[in-house]
Amino acid sequence: MEYKRVVTPLETKLEALIAPIVEATGFELVRLRLTGSQTKTVQIMAERPDGTMTAENCATLSRAISAMLEEADPISDKYILEVSSPGIDRPLTRLKDYERWEGFEAKIELRQAVENQKRFRGILAGIEGEDVCIDLEGEEDTALIPYSLISSGKLLLTDELVTESLRRAKAAGKEVDDGE
């Protein structure tokens, strides 16, 4: 598995429990987040290997995860489980996401500054090894950003992205779920 954003010990424990369920049901984990204080929310973002995710797929995955969470009982407090697709203006959480969405505009934020800059916006240009390639406005050369330095990345909603997302969904023969 390539997914890398796990922060708290409870998120680590939840990922260890949830990732095998996600994979066994034929999906890929895009993001796991635990939010809230009094009532926690377990947010699971997943997709099929072809990048699609329908409302029916979310319901199937939600039922499978719910059954496991009831059995394992890893959260002592009340919680809400949310299962969704990444949506069109999706987060980029895996190295392969930067490759899959080559040619589309994205925002990338780094854990630490590189050349006095932590935020970048440009057109994704694929990957080279463990580096994300991005064409930045006003720069002649393609920038290489070490994947290990990225704290977050997200596609930007553009007409081109909407058109491509619809084309990919149609090619996969699936309905489009906007992640909401």
C-alpha cells in the first residue's frame, strides 16, 4: 500500500484494522482521518483501482468497515463513520496519484520549505523515482519535489479536470460520485 498520511497512534491502529478490509473488498485506501473531540468522525476516502467510486461502492465498503469496527471496538467513545470517494478535486495522497493525474493543475504543500517556499501550484508532470514533477508558472524547468517532503496535495477544480473525470467515469462504465 502506498497511502502515507497517518498521524496519531489511533489513526495508525485504525489504518491497520481498516486497510485490509478496504483491500479485501476490492478498493484502495486514499485517505483515513480521525476528527472531532466529543464525537469522533472516522473519515475513509477510497476508490476502485480504476479510480472510480460510486455511492453503492461507498455503502458496500461502509458496511464492511462498520462490521469490523463493531467487532474490534478500537474507539472507546462515540464515533461516526464516513466513507466517500475522493471526488473530482481530490486529495493527492499516494505517489501514483501524482502520476495518474499528470497534466492537471494541483496545489502542493510541503512539510518544510524548499528554496524558501512551502506552497506550490502548477501542472503535474508525472513522477521521477520518488520525486513529483510539476510545471510551475513562470518557470522554464520542471520542478522536482521529493514525495517525502509533501504534507498535502490536491487537484484544483478546472473545466479540464471535470471533463476528464467524466470521461474516465464513462470509460469505466460507472456513475460519478462527487465525494460529498
